[in-house]
Amino acid sequence: MRAVVLNDHGGPEVLTIQEVDDPVPGPDQILVDVAHTALNRADTLQRQGAYPDPRGLAIEIPGLEYAGVVSALGEGVTEWAVGDRVMGIETGGCYAEKVVTHARQALPIPNNIELADAAAIAEVFLTAWDALVVQGGLTSGRWALVHAGASGVGTAAIQIAKAIGARIAVTCSAGKMDACRELGADLVIERSPSDWLAALKAEIPAGVDTVLDVVGGEESDRNLHAVAVDGTIVQVGLMGGGKAPITMGLLLMKRITWIGTTLRSRPIERKLDLCQRFIAEMLPLFEHGAMRPVIDSRFAFDDIADAHRHMESNASIGKILIDL
């Protein structure tokens, strides 16, 4: 099969497509013929050598999500059949024509979603739902704050919040504010250079109940001021840096819960539980039209380096897809 192999780390030019052996499904696994994959910020970090695949495989193939068709079943698999449409997340290996995944980690593609669009769902909707609802405790009537509201995770978060009856404020760059409003965000604030914290507090004086932050850095202290008493901050990324001065006393005075989380490094048992719960609770919302994938652009597999350059330009709204 053809796959992107990282023989070195650095700029987009290190993304080399070459022939490698096809993976073989083991017990409880399925083999998927990948039709589409998608970019995530973690992919650009892995390419740079800053976020390696925790499995430490001899051949490093990046890519965290896929959409395709089941082509083979491992021993003991009964819930899938060859030809089924599936999408899902993996620890790596999705920048390839074939990928092996645990049968209970794969997600059925909703009937009203095209295979070509399905690769825009799994990673960002799982991440946003896990951060806001499962860990962040967001429920109907409560307020969420999400940074990078026009990102893949951000556009998913807006839809999830509205689907469960919550209210959501987002920060984003000026050119992306209308896109966030169109998705249903209740309050859209320019993140920089404007003072988003003052604008937020003017509208929501008591603060928000849940913060989903992919930025970190200087936003960390503002998050502590923005969150309500007994509120929760869920840290899912550090695009703005991993170190920053913060007002530690606010953690105590406001009884704030601050959670750090990633999907990639979780034990397989926890991933399987999360995916099965997502199937039950979230996938019906796609079937009913309450949520949809948000797609910025598509690139051919051979143009994957250009797709990385596009992501790093910070111009995208929603997901960048790769068509194999």
C-alpha cells in the first residue's frame, strides 16, 4: 500500500509517500480500505518531531483519523461485515491506503453522511464532546467557552453545545467570526488583539461553566478569570505555548477544576468505552441533521504537503481533508 512515512522530521517537505507492507488485522480488529483522511494539529507537531506516535513503531506513519470501507475481519469480529462504511480515530497510521483498528473503536458512518465527508467527524467531534460534556460537565442551560472557535474542534464544539441545549461563547480571529455565528455560537469574540476577557465578562458576569482550551499560553490566566465558581477548564491543546504565569489563588477561591487531556495516549479500554458511548449518544444527532461535518478544503493524497502548509497558514475554517 502507499503511505506517508516520516523518515525525518521538519517542514512539510518531509512528508514522503512510499510503498509499505499492508497491515494485517489481528483478533478483534478490522482492516479498513481508507478512502479519506484528515489533518489535525497533532499531525503537524508529529511531523516536526514534537508529538511522536506513543507506540514507537519501526515505520512512522502519521494520521489520526480515517473514513473508508471494511475489507477484512480479524478473528472474533462479529459486529462488522466486509463492505461496511466506517470512520474513526487511531493512534497513528491513517495517512495510508489501509489501516487496522479495533472493531469496537470504529464508528458507523451515518446514512445521511457521504463517505467523502465522514473523515471530518471522528477526531474533532469525539475530542469536543469528551472535553465539553464527558469531562467538562456541560449540560443544557450552562455556558461554555471555546477558543479557536473556527477550528475543527471549535466548529464541532459549537454544534455539540447547541444540540444539547447549552450556550456557547467562542473566541476566534476577526475573519472567522461570521462562520462561528452561522454555526450557532451565542457569543463570538475576536481573540486577538481585542480584550476578549472583558467582552466576555460584560456579557456573562458570573463566568462560564466549562472552558475548552486548545491554546494555553497566555490564555491560561484569562481562563481562570473567565470560568465561573465551581467551573471546569479542560485543556486539550497548547497551540499558544506550554508555559505561562497564572493567578494560582483563583483555583482555590473559585474551586476550579482544571483537567489536562488527550485522546491519543489513553489506554485502549478507555478509547473503546468512549467510542461506544459516542455511537449511542452523538451519532443519532448526525442522522437527525442537528450536527454536520464542517469542511474547509480537500487535497489529493499526493498533495498532502500542501495541505499541511494550508493548515499552518491558520486560514482554514473546519476540517482539511485528504482524498486517497
